[in-house]
Amino acid sequence: MKATVRDSQILRSVRPDDLQQYLSNHGWTASKHPNSRAAIYNRQLEGNEFELLVPLSHDLRDFPERISDVLRTLEIVEKRDQLQILSDLTSARADVVRIRRPGADDGTILLEDGVSLINSVLDMVLSAACATVAPRLYYPGKKPTAATEYLHKTRLGQSERGSYVVTVISPVPRRKEEPLFAGMYDPFERQVTRMLATALDATIQASESTLRSGNPDPFRESMGQGVSANLIDAILGLMGPFHQPVGVTFSWSPEHPLAFDPRPIIAIEPDFAPILADASRFLKRNAEQPPVELAGAVIGLRRPEGAETGRVTLVAFLDGKPKAVSLELGAQDYDIAIQAHQLQRMVTCEGILVRMGRTNILTSITSFTMVPEPEQESEDAPLF
């Protein structure tokens, strides 16, 4: 049974500009209307012509009724529940992730299962945020600051009917300028949801490949796409102790155009559970790398305005050749990097070196210091 939205306060929460942007991004075409306080949108689908009368001001007395008419038409066109459509409309400046798992016939879930499901959703999103900062096979300890700060901005939406659905709302900031191509100025928030979609898709492909060959290497090879032991553990948590199927869908904010064509739904099947459990152990074993100490010169500094952390690029010798190494530093270490760059002094640092093709990233940094300037001998100093 599909829900119909009738609450006038909820209907008034829809912003006209968000509604127009939503329709434009879903194939609707605007045409002029004699009344400047309304617009007409048309769309042809499967030989049928659909028309919407869209109110352009909250001041209209019948604004809730007009929005209700819009939802009824969109429900038919999109073949989706009005509650889902309304959630997308009221979160037009956010990416929305929906995690669906079978529940009771009335759309509920056992309390214990619900708590575990929410914790697994949090772990899944956090793993994508960590991979956005620096892809790794496993994140055993403290997570990158940028990843944990992202979680503070992410919201948990209302549950939706249809099995049991957990809704994650990831707000994205307004774009400051029109990009030359999709994805050019994607903010960190969009990079995380994009990474999550890519990582889940890569996990499914790695599972299918391993199911055929028995070789878990595809999981390790997918690290650059966000696959990690943390993500896999989170997926197993979503499936629950009885390995129930899980479906994940994404609704993308039109504020930032998509740079890729994602799957409509990412389906995680129960048959994958044993493979995923083995893959998690495999990645954790392969992630055990000893820390390395590097010495190099700071050649790049980048810290977004107002951010506490910044990204630093060093030139250091790896395998006897000068290579660029990227690091994410906290405020105190970043200030040291600025000083070293200004004074043209060397720095030393220690952490776990992750190599992705030609890209070198130093993670889990335990120290970052500027090499002291060597003392110069006085001209009057005795030779012996």
C-alpha cells in the first residue's frame, strides 16, 4: 500500500526552486504560463503526455494542494512512493542514500536488529569517507579528521516503508560557479557519496569474480575504488546474522551534476556473505605494513578556507628515485609544513606508505618534523 502525503505543513516544506530544479533534472520541460506565480512542466513517457502545474510561491493559498497534485503525478511517472519523492524534494541540496533490508510485513524491524543496522550504516559511510581521504585496505585505528568531520554533517532521515529502509542524508554545499564538466568542482561531501556508490559496486563485482575463480585478489585490486575491510565488515553488518539481502539506492542532489552513471540499485545477495567474510580477513592480513620514515622537501600546500586539516605534497626518495608523496596533516603539523616550505628546509615524517599506481600517500602519520638547520662553523674557530 502506497502512502499519500496530506499534511499541509509537510507539503509547504517543499521549496519551489528545488522543485523546479528537480523536475528539470528528471526530464520535465518548462513552458510559460499566463500567471507569473505558476509554471507548467510537461513530459512524455511511454507514449503518454504528463503535465504539472507548479506553484512558484509559498504565498499561494492553495500551495499545499498544488504540491499534492504534483506528488500524485510524480508517483505515477516515477513509480515510486510519495514519501520517497517528497524526501528527495525536501533534500534537493543533499545526496540521499537508502539502505533497504527485509523486515516485518508492517515495515518494522526488531529493536536489536535496528540498532545493529544503524551502526553498520554509520560504519559503511565512514569507510567511504576514509577512502575519499586516502584509500587503504584497512583502517584499524584513528580515522582521518576530514572523515570524522564529515560524519558530523550527515543526517539520518526518517525510515520509509517497503521492507525496512534507513535513509542517510548527506548535505552538499551550493556550487560557487558553473563547472566546465560534471564533477569538476565536486565538494568533499559529494566525493564521499560518489566513493560509496563506486565502492559498493566494486565490492559486488569483486564478489562475483571471486565466486567464479576462488581468488580474492579482485578485492585488493579494488582499493582505489574504495573497497576496504571496514566497508566489507559494514556490509556484513547490514545483512545481519541471517545474511538477508540488502539493496542500496542513491538520489543525487541536482546542485552538482553527476560525473558518472551509477547503477539504479546495488543489490547485495546472501550468497556473497561467506566470500565477504573471507575477503575481510584477506584484506586485513595484507594491510599489515610496517611504518616507514621519509625525508623530503615540501613542494605543495593546500588547505580549504576554514579547515583545520590540509594536504601537503613532498618530494622524497622512494626506491632510489624522487617521487611525490601526499600527506594529510592536522593544524599543528600543517603549520610546520608551511614554515619548512618558506625556509626551504627538509622535513621528516613517519607513517604507512600506500602506493596506488603512480600515486604515493603517507597515512597513519605518527610524526612530522622540520630538520634543524645545520650549525655553521665560525670563521675564527680553531682548526684543531
